[in-house]
Amino acid sequence: MNRRKFLTYMGCGCCGFFLNSCATAPITDRKQFKIIPEAKLNAQAAQIYEKVKEKEKLITDSKLDDIKEIGSKMENSITEYFLQAKLNDPTALFDWEYILIDNKKIRNAWCMPGGKIAIYSGMLEVTKNTNGLAAVMGHEIAHAVAKHSVERASRNTVLNVSTQLIDIFSGGKLSTVNRTTGMNTVGLISQLGIMNPFNRKQESEADYLGMIFSSLSGYDIRETVKIWERMKELNKGKAQPEFMSTHPSADNRIKKINEWTNQILLEYPPINIS
């Protein structure tokens, strides 16, 4: 088969492939590209989560109880919201779980696919109160609800395959450039030009959805902006330029959160659980 025929078949196949892989993010209706099975990522995440639990020192006192209480309210509110809206519940396959990692040096939290959530004790010094903790948890839960990990894995797969094909049809020129420069030139360009802007878009979407989930669960989302003001102060002089980062700048986050707050308070009040 000659190169032209091969490219024609690849193009036709990819068109059908891409059309069948389109979806939309919940609530925001942003178009998504997903080709990696969610169940596969959930299973992998669960295995990694167990290893984290074995490796890290965990806190199991009343602080964890507070986290679980917030999580339970959000679980129920999210499910009820989609039920009342007559939409498929994106958390239907989730096996929710929460851990609090004893590490005051790390101000972070994350949520793996399938609802596996971890919070580092250092983050509690930033959240300060229940509403602040709910804001952070809402953001992390939003990543899982919007299937952001599935999107990233799907995009990475396509980028890797595309890079290999380009290298083949350029006679190995990409490989030559990488060897000459001693770095993954295409990978760097795709990271700064494609993946970082995409990741920042996901982070902004998680901010927005997280505020909605917090509000639906009865928490005061006006605390959200205060968290980012505190984070901005703590990271003063340490933040990367936004184009090099996977996250929006603190200033941009604060600006958008202020713009969203009143609208979310009006449109997504605490939901009645039937």
C-alpha cells in the first residue's frame, strides 16, 4: 500500500473514530474527547489509591470525620441534582473514599477517577473552616465528575500516536531533532501549546463546577475566593508564569470566582434531598 492510500484510510478511520468519541462535560456542556474507558481508569486509580494508603501516614480522627461528612453531602447533592434534572448521574460508577494524609508541608488535595479523594493536612491550614474545606473538596470532586482524567489520558494517547506517525512519514526527522537537541522538542511544544492550555481550561471548569457542588450541598461559596487569596499570599514569588503552568494564575482564578459567585448562589441554591 502506498503512502497516499494509507493516509486516506487513516483519515477516514480517524474521522469516524473522533465522531464516536465526542461527549460533553456535565453542566458546562463543554465538548470533550474521550477514547479511554472510564471503568479502566477507575480500576487503575483504585489500585494506586490502595498503595497510597499503605505508604502514607494517615489521620483518622475527627478531622477525617469532617471530610467524610462534607463528602457525603456532596455525593448525595450531586446525585440528586442530576436525578432532578433527568440527566445521567456521572458519579453512578463511583466508589467514594476519603483519606487525610498527615503531611503539613504539602498544601494540596486530589481526587482520582472513581471518587478516590485525598487531602494533605497542610491544606487544612489554608481552608481554615468547613466552608473552605468544602470549596477545596468541591473542586477536586469536580475533576472526577467531569471525567478530566479520561480526557487527559485520551489526548495523550492521540498525541503519542500522532507524533509517531509524523516521525515515520518525515523519515525520522523528529527523532533526529530530539537526539540533536537532547530533549523531546515535540513533547515540549505540545505541552506548552496544547496540554497546558487544556489543563488550565479543566482547572477553571473544576473551579466553576466545584462552587456549584458546594452550593448545592449547603456550603457558603463566598469562602472560595478567600482560599485563593490565602494561596496567592503563601505562593508569593514562587508561582510560574501562567503559560508554563497547568493551572491558571491566582489572579485569574480570583477574578473568575468573583464573577461566578452571585450567579451560582442564585442558580444553584442548596438542593432538597427527597
